Amino acid sequence: MLSDPSRADRRGPAKRPMPIEKRLADEARFIRSWFENPLRAGAVSPSGRSLARMMARYVDPHGTGPIIELGPGTGAITEALLARGVAPSRLYLIEFDPNFCKHLQRRFPGVHVVEGDAYRFKELLAGLLSQPASSVVSSLPLLVKPERQRLSLLADAFDCMAPGAAFIQFTYGLLSPIPREKSFGPTFHADRSPPVWLNLPPARVWIYRARASHEQGFRLTRPNPAQEFFDRLRQGTEKIQIDLKREIDGARARLAPKQRAAQKNKRADSSARRADRSKSPRP
């Protein structure tokens, strides 16, 4: 578990709390975004101030390299990074929601706001960074993504960062949101913060750093045959389910015209019988 690197500077000048109107406005923006796309937004409200400070705690405010923030939303963690002393010009915010992008540009003059999919941040930032990043701070809802996509995101972050730099991610779960001990993906060290009980819901921050093997260009750990077998089995099962659904949908599509024709003929026969009965002489 990581020690608290900011214990020495906890006693700083008191900061003016965010006005309640501003906090409510951020909540409203976040809730609206969540209703429009819950899987992309991930959370129904912005990160709390305690969680934002915990994440900022593991960022070096005195470095010179850029700091990449993935999924800043309304800027709760951005605000904590600036309050910690990070220069606005060092911050590169990758946000998918265009309304959040406009809000971030108005709220934080001097930061770099890039609109796009944060899982493609390496592509989005190509040519924009003059040196390796000092850290990547992520608020993405990783647990809704497949394990391989999470590991691919971490590998891209390691490729963009200086040796020893940290990928910082929070989660509401008990376990690491980046799967560990996998036969695929980058090799890394993982540390965790103390629980942030004052956040709703309580959360924890995970800090990932590349192992030397990844920094030297070696891609994978030694494959685990059993894990690879179960991964292939799971992928095969998912493919079977998809193929079966396609077959069922195709059969329904082929049967639909026949069923409609049969129902039409049945209705016609019923109408003819009723017509015959009405024409037949009564005793």
C-alpha cells in the first residue's frame, strides 16, 4: 500500500469551498450525461472532493511533463490537480462529451481540452506532446469494458509516459480494475490508496507503474496455458451465442412472410365460411 506523499503539505491555506450552486450545476450536467449514455458516463455523479484530492495526491505538481486526464467530466479532479499546484498548461483533458468539453474550456482557462474517445487517447494526442507524460489520471468506468481493452489502455499509457510514471485510476470496487496476473497485456506494479470513505459511494485509488521488462520493450509475461484455454473457451462460447442468435433471427425473418400468408389465408377462409353460412337458406 502506498504511503501518503502529501502528508507534509496537508496544512496549507484554507481553500474556499465550491459554491453550492456550482456543485448542483455539475451534478445536473453529470446526471443528464448519464441518462443519455450510462455505459460511457459510468457514474451518475461527479467524483467527490475527497476522492479528487486523493487522486491528485499521487501526481507530482513540480514536474515538467504533461499530465493526461481521461474522462474529466465536469472537472472535479481537474480542479484538485490545479489546487495541488499543477500548471494549467501541463494538463491535457480527453473528454468524449462535447458539452463537457465546452464546460471545461470555460471553467479552466489554459488547459488543453481534446474532444474524443479516451480509449484512443494515444492517437488523439499524437503530435501534441513535446515530451513523455508525467502521469495519466483516469476516471473512466473501466469495469464496463473487456479485460483486453483495459490492459490495452494501460499499455498505451505506459508507452506515452516517462519510466516510473504512474497511471492513476479510481474504482468503487474492492479489487483492482486492471486485471492482474494475465498472460496477455503489459507487466506492471500495482499499489492502492487507503479507502476514501467520505466519497459516495466509498472508493479507492489504484496506482500502476510499468515493470522494467515493459520499459525495455518486452511485451508479455510467460503465458499461462490454463488461463489462455479458459479465455479461448469464453471467447468461443460468446461466438456460439452470437452465431445462434443470428441463426434464430434469420429463421424468424424467413418464417415471418409464411406466417403472415398463413394468417391471411386463415382469415380469408373464415370470411368465406361466414359468407357461405349467411347465403345458405334457413329452414
